[in-house]
Amino acid sequence: MTEWIATRAEGEKQLAAFAPRMGRRYANGRNTDQGAGRHTAVSVLSPYIRRRLVLEADAVAAALAAHGPEDAEKFVQEVIWRGYLKGWLERRPQVWASYLRGLDADLAALDRDRRLRRDVERAISGQTGLECFDAWATELVEIGYLHNHARIWFASIWIFTLGLPWRLGADFFYRHLLDGDAASNTLGWRWVAGLHTRGKPYPADAQNIAAFTAGRFTPRPSDLAEVTQGLEATEPDGLPSLLPLRAVTTPQPGKPTALLITDEDCRVEDFDLSAIDIRTTDTLTTSHLRSPLPVSDLVHAFEAGALTDAALRIGAAPVTLHAADPTALAKWAAASGATQIATPYITTGPLRDFMDDAAPSLARAGITFCEWRREWDAAIWPHATAGFFKVKQNIPRILNQVFPA
Ligand SMILES: Cc1cc2nc3c(=O)[nH]c(=O)nc-3n(C[C@H](O)[C@H](O)[C@H](O)COP(=O)(O)OP(=O)(O)OC[C@H]3O[C@@H](n4cnc5c(N)ncnc54)[C@H](O)[C@@H]3O)c2cc1C
């Protein structure tokens, strides 16, 4: 089993080690899934980037410094793709809410339907008999990471060959991926299903799998379903309308403050902490909120390590709150005399939902919930209104905003 060290220092060490490979080598090799323990053509930085133990801006700066804008283009685009998906879901949080409703319905069906339960159990335990799929299911559970191409093939086979409900597959990923992220995961599955770029589902193809797994897997074409249409018909109303970005209240200097660290962003030292009057600092564990089903121990362990590291870096004792009762947040802040909670911006997903549930008790206790939003997000999200193309066109402007001359 891979040993994951969930610290900023480890993430930055891996970033530095991968920087020489962020140029043409990445562009040419990134689509090949070499298998567990051999993912050297991609960075495997996602568990760090997901928690901002490594910043997107630092990864992009390293690529540009080592290779220049032309050769680093692919790597830069992939990192910005993450920001695009995050921004897209910020502008359409209804898609997250409908995922949750659909997942509840799918889990209820799983309880009722013995055959569905058997088929899902076979899929997630790697016992379908389809060698590549079974190997990816095992890699995901044992290591907590899958190559991007494997995620795409796996999702396509889950939906179209095995005919299983897509949200149960997304939930399986979310419970096991160390980089599990509401936007990247939900929208990744929706993209494969033909719900993101509507009408363009992704068909897993036997030849393509053989070519891009370096021959490790050679499924027969007849093993895989021919995909003639996606799941668009399940959402006849199309995509919900675009909402404005959520307004943010920034922490006020001078007000007694409870500083909250979550695995949404484990680099609180980047914000001007000296300007605020911090009365208490705590970490909040939230990984269990990813799913109604149990979340992998690897995910919990990575979160615990990241939170401890984040607290120690700012000289705070890593005291841990557990996100269970939303009213506990107001009690925790009030006990220290704080009138505001300060934390890095919380994006659409389970933690945001928890904070929404906490809002009434915070209001009753006179506590303002405040967030810092990073320049990286502010630069990308306004462009994340439709397809990636619009963001891609604006990459020079985005980079100018993040790295002013
Ligand atoms: C069905 C499905 C589910 C996915 N679920 C997640 C998820 O929960 N969390 C997650 O971070 N990514 C997810 N992805 C996107 C992508 O697969 C991973 O980000 C990538 O494989 C991470 O590996 P890496 O760090 O080696 O990537 P690299 O290729 O080294 O890329 C560098 C960084 O760019 C970002 N990135 C690269 N490709 C993508 C992409 N396609 N979408 C979004 N960001 C990208 C990541 O932050 C990554 O760490 C999903 C993709 C699919 C198809």
C-alpha cells in the first residue's frame, strides 16, 4: 500500500521533483495509465492540490518557470481545468443538490433491489470479470488514487457496459479518492455520462484502453457496450440556470475571531492572520460528510494528517472538532468570546452544506461567518459559465491576474 504523507512539505517536495516533467514529457505521456506505483508521467499531486497543501498557482508557476508557456501549456491547462470545474459548480450549485437527491434515491433502490446490490457489490469489489475494470476498482480502494484516463474508462464502463446508476459510481469514487472533490468528481462523472457536455457521452473503447495502458489490459471490443447515447434523457430540462457567485464576507480586523481550519484549504498562513484577533483555532474533520456510506480509512487518515500539519504550521495545537452537530460550531466560537469565524472560502459540496445548516445557530449567537477567497479562484470563476473553451481563451488574462508583472 502506498504511504501518503499529508503535509505541505511533502507536497512541495513532490512538486519540485515533478517540475522537470511538467513540459513536453507531460504533454506526450500524461494519457497513459502505467498502473499503481508507476504513475510517473503525471504528478499525483491531486490529494495535495485538493487540500491546498500545494497551491494551484505554485504548480503552474513551477511549470512555467521550468518549461516556458508553450511547453508547459498542457500541464497549466489541466490545473486550470480544476479551477474551471470548481467555478462551474459554484455557479450551478443546483447540480450538486440534485446529485445528492439522486444519490439518496439510488441508495434507497440499492436497499430494495437485491440484484442491483449484487451487481454494485461485484463492481466495487473488483469481481466483474472484466480485468481492467476490476484492477482499477482494487487500485482505487487500496491506494486512494486512479489515473485520469482510468477514471474516465471506469466511469464509462460502470454506466454503459454494466448499466449501473452513475451516482453510485460517483459515490464509490468520492468515498475512496484521496483527492475526492465535489466539483471534479461529480462533474467528471457527468461529463462521461454526457450530462456536462450534453449529448457527448464518453465511450470506453477496447483499442484505446490497450494503447493507453501500455498493453497491460487488452479487453475485447465485445466486452464493452457500444455507446450510442448518453444519459441526457434523464435530465430533460437541461442544465439549471447560472447563478451569480456567492457573496463573501471577509474577516474583519479587530473583531474577536475563531479561526477554523478544514481540509478545504490547509494553508491558512497565506492569509493575513496578524491582522485579526484570534481567540481560538481549531480544525474540523469533515471527510465523513462525503457520503451516507462509510468513507475510506485512507481518506480519513490523509485529512487528519493535513489538518494537524496545517495547525502546527501556524503554531496552533491541533484541536479537532468533528462536523456532526451544526449547532456545535456556534457554541465553540462563542465559548472563546469570538464574534466571527474566519476560514478560507468553502466551495459547493458537503462542507458548504454543513455550513448552511450551521448558519441559523451562528446568526442566533451573533457570530458572523467570514471567508477568505483566493485570487486564483477569483481569476478563474467568472469565466466558468459554460464549457472549458471560454476559460481556456482567457488563460493569459487569468495568469496576468494571478501573477501580476
Ligand atoms: C470520473 C472522474 C472523477 C474525477 N474525480 C476527481 C476528484 O474527485 N478530484 C480531483 O481532484 N480530480 C478528479 N478527477 C480529475 C482527474 O482525474 C484528477 O484530477 C487527476 O487524475 C489527478 O491526478 P494527478 O494529480 O496525477 O494529475 P495531473 O495530470 O498531474 O494534473 C495536475 C493537476 O491538475 C488537476 N487536474 C488534472 N486533470 C484534471 C481534470 N481532468 N479535472 C480536474 N482537475 C484536473 C489536478 O488538480 C491535478 O492534480 C476526476 C476525473 C474523472 C473523469
